Amino acid sequence: MPNDEYQLGALLGRGGMGQVHVARHRSGRVVAVKRVRNTLAGDRLVVDRLADEARMLRSVSHPNVVRALDDGTGHDGMPFLVMDRAYGTPLNQVIAQHGPLPRERLIAIASQLLAGLAAIHDAQVVHADLKSHNVLVDDVDIVTIIDFGLARTVTTTATSSELVAGTPAYMAPEMIAGAAPTVTADIYAAATIVYEMLTGSTPYSGHISTILTRQLAESVEPPSLRAPGRGISPAIDSVVLRGLDPSPTARFQTVPEFAAAFAGALADDFARQPRIARGSALLLRPTVVTAVAPPPARQHTLAAVPSAVARKAKPVPGDRHEAMISDALDQAQQLIRHQRIKLAVHKLETTLSSLAPPIDSDAPICAAAWRLETVLAALYETLGKQDHARRLALVAYRHALRTGCPLAESRARSMVERLVVRPRRMARGSGSAHR
């Protein structure tokens, strides 16, 4: 057990060094807990790496990146990392089942992938194991980048004692040759994933030595030739092949640069093929918050927030969750009117916990939880809990997207703009640290 705060449940997955369990916090919230594999508990390098993973992941905050909630040392002296319980199917399985993705779906997933990766790099972190296996796609195509087990800071250099680690099909040539992971190596991996979504396969496959030889001796087959009949334009070929260039200096040097070039190629495609939705081609914009892109926020008084949400999103008669949410918002509104903010927070937190699925269930929390989460984020902000407010606003946005309701999405976007995006912009403009 990590500590008395968490009740471990079923094993969700096991990698080379770690294992992830579903767990429940004592508040009732369902989370994921990562620990060192039992057989490697005595390996100090592995133990230290998990502690580093927790530290780096906590520096990243973005709707398309799994969120770190807690970390520490368990009763057994081993480190643990607590994360959001991420839902979805690994992208490689989606591609294996459906083949090359339809254009609009590819654009939506690539947009979120690049937005999340830009946020990771903005936090001075290199993922170092980016691959379609580590990109979860849920039932409404919301993307979550997971597994930071090999991540390191941008400034880290390789040592002679380190082994080559990663999945060869997604590794840049210099990484296979032993160099330290870099931003441009992550961009190579991202371009590989885009290639995979376009064609249904990665540029290279096989043994690691075979892949390295081919990377250095052969040009990548353009996506249009790998998947003829897909209508892949020369402009898209050019962008993807640049991202896969064997020379790190010849690749795009930043994710926003890659995203901007891909957006330009898609816009050119749109001019040639009117059937492509204009809005989907514009999803790829070279900013860290591409997947959010919220409109200007509208200010609310604190007391008005619960009532406004309750009025705009009426519950469906007979729906137990909707009734619970509306009742909690009504009670919170009354408490706020009497300046009993902490009690209002407690009421909303308790209701959110009761909405959580059983500990071993794969079902996500009900999407309508965004109504509670946006109000609770505003209350956290009032109490000076800025980090809590920021994180919960991002969760609310993800849940709002799942509802398919424009009002829900707009309301949650406004909260993200006010609590996350705008403070970041102000910090950057003043030249101060924003992480």
C-alpha cells in the first residue's frame, strides 16, 4: 500500500519498471497509482526514476496530459505516484482495429497530441517514450498522453552507463545510437504517430538494429506512397518527412513549428478538396493551449456561478446523478449566500466523490460532473487554492467535452481561460516564471 490515504484495487497495467493500479483515495475519488514493480524494488536506479517521473509530471499541466495528483513514499519505503484515472483506448489499438484514420479524426487527435507535447516541452520535460501505445483516445476522441517513465528534463545528458530504452519504431536514429532524448527526438516520435494515423503503419518496423540501418541508409517512404488512394497531398508528405528527418537539426525544432507547418499543409489540402471541414483544418494552431483555444472569459460573481450553472443545465427527470448534482448546487448556493464557503466546498467535494464509479470499474465519472467541478474550481480560487482551482478547471473541461453540449464546453472553456490560460500569458508577458 502507498499509505493510509489510498486503497489499492486491480492492476491496470505493468511495464518494464513499474506497475499501475486503480485505487481510491479516502475522499472516494478513483485514481491510478504507479509503483515500482515488486521484482525491481531493490534497484535504486528504478526507484529514483519513479521519483523523478513524479517530479517532472507535476510540472506539466494540460488537458491532454495525464495529471499528477500526489506522490510520496509508502510504508514499505518505496516511492509512489498518484495520477488521474485516465480512460480511453491506446491509439495503436484504435489504428489496428480501424486502419488509417479518417481525415477529420486524424486532425482532431493530432491537434491534441501536439498541444499536449508542446505543454510537456514548455515545462522543460522531454517525454522520451512517445508512441501511439502511450496516447489514450476516449470515446469522444479526447487524447491523454501517459507514461512518463523514461521522461527527463531538457538539459539532461546521456551517461555511458545508461541503456537504450524506448520502442525502436518511434525512436529517432540518434536515440537508438545512444544519445540522450531531446525535444527533436520527441518531434520525430510525434511525426511517426502522425504517419501511423495517415497510413496505418509506422515508417519502419523490425529489430532495433534493422530499424537503425534503414533510418540511416533509406529515405522514409512518403505517406502518399505507403497509403495510395488516401489523397495525401505533397504538402502533407513534406511536413511529415521533415519531422522524420534522420538529422535532428533538419527536423522541426519546436512542436509549435511542426503544428504550424501541418496546419498550413491541411489548409492547402482544404483548398484542393472542399469536402474537408474548414474548422477541422484549423484545429492545429501552434500554441500550447491548442486543444483548448478558449474564447474570452466572462466574469461572474462567486454567488452567481452555482445558480447560473443550475439554470442553464437542467437535470433530466429520473436521472439520479443529475438530481444529486442539482441538489448539491442548490445547497452550495445557499451556503455561499451566507458566506459559508468552506461548507459549500465540502458539500461539492462530497457529491463529486459519490459520483465516482466503483473502484474496479472501467466506467468514467459521469460527464455532467463538469457542473460541480466548475463551481468548485471557482470556490477554490476564492479560498486562495489556485493550484486546486487550475487543476479542477482542466478536469471540468475534459468532462464538458464528453457531454457534446456546446453550453457545457463554452462554460468550462471560460473557466480554463480565466484560471489557466490567462495567468500563464500574464506570467510570460512579465518575464516571470510561470510553472
